[in-house]
Amino acid sequence: MQQRLFIITFICLGFFSVQAQQGTSWFASNGVAIRGYDPVAYFKDAKPVKGDSTYQFQWQGINWWFSQQAYLDSFKLDPAHYAPQYGGYCAYGASESHLSPTAPEAWTIVDDKLYLNYSPKVKSFWTKDIPGRITAANAYWLTLQTPKKQ
């Protein structure tokens, strides 16, 4: 099982690293953040809730879907608060210095910030040392945000 996870991560690493080098700052599936799940619901309902394209908002070049108008309104007031860390990429992956996609059901809120992971299995690795993983992921994410000298 770990070998399979390694192979999947390796494949995703190559694909998403190329995207990161090209300036992609958000993981989006078909142009929609969090695979269409409502970012505000993680905070208000304490669970992943599928959004509806009826309630959508474009922020930072991608579409965000919401399950209700009130959640859309909350997001509009403070999108950076509700948006997941690391551009919606896997928190564990970022702590290992690579970008991987995420599954909406593999989530955690820590210090009022939303963290997503590749899968519930990967989330279990991440939760073994959340403070250390956040420190490592923050350092890696900063390198992606800093313009590279030519």
C-alpha cells in the first residue's frame, strides 16, 4: 500500500510541480476550487459540503462554489480566511516539499485555518505532527511565492 501511495505521489509531484513552476497558485479541478466543495461549510458546519454552481464567486482566477447564499456572502467578506492553506494543495505534500491534489473529505482546521490532504490515509500521516508539518509546509510554500532570479 505504501508503495502504491509513493507511486501516485511521485506521478502527481511531476505534474503539479510543472504547474507550480508555471505560476499556478491554486489547485482547481475544472477551474473550480476544492472540487466544488464549499470552503465556508468546513468552518460553519464542521464538515465538507458540496457547493452549488448557483452560488459561485471568482477569486484569484478560479471559481469557488457555495452551498448557500449566506456562505457565499461570508466568503466575499474575507476570502483569505476561508480559503484552504497552500493554495488548496495537500498540506502533507507541501510539508514534504511537493504539490499534490486534495480530497475534500481529508480536511482539518487548525488555528482557524483550513488544511486539505490528498486522502484520509495521507491525512493520518499529517496529523501525527501537525505543528511540524505546518512549519515545513509554510517554508516550502514561501519558496513557491518568492520570485526566482533568472
